[in-house]
Amino acid sequence: MDDKLVTMAQYTNPAEASLAKQILADFGIESVLTGENFSVIYPVPSLANVELQVLQCEAKRAREILESNKKSANAWRCLGQDKLKEQ
């Protein structure tokens, strides 16, 4: 297969990039991270960008999964803040 890799997202935090990679893996989408070692050596956010890449044929599905996960994470974050306000 001659499919190209496309960048789905850029992260300044390698842990967030690894989490996104694992989420895609949970849905059966293989991905790669580029620049993660550079971000460990040079932990300056403006210099250290970790890119999450997938095959072009999986890009649409991967984007939907990542967007859905982002919305879920924001919802949980909001629920947690509401609980803190109640206390």
C-alpha cells in the first residue's frame, strides 16, 4: 500500500501525544509519534512539537475519534469543576 502519513495533531506535551496515540490504537488505528525524543531533550514548548501521524486512508476516522475524545474530556473537566464549586 502506498498511503502517505498525515499529521493529525501537534502536542507540546509528550504524555498527551502518547494518550492520543493509545486512544487511536484502542479503535484499531495505527499511528506514529514524531519528535517525542526531541521534546524530552529540549523541553521548551515552542521548540518541542510532537506530531501524531496516521495513514491518509485512516485520517477521517482518526480525526472523528480524536474530536469525540476531546469533547468527552472537556465534559468531564466541566463536571469536575462543577463538583468543586458545590463543595
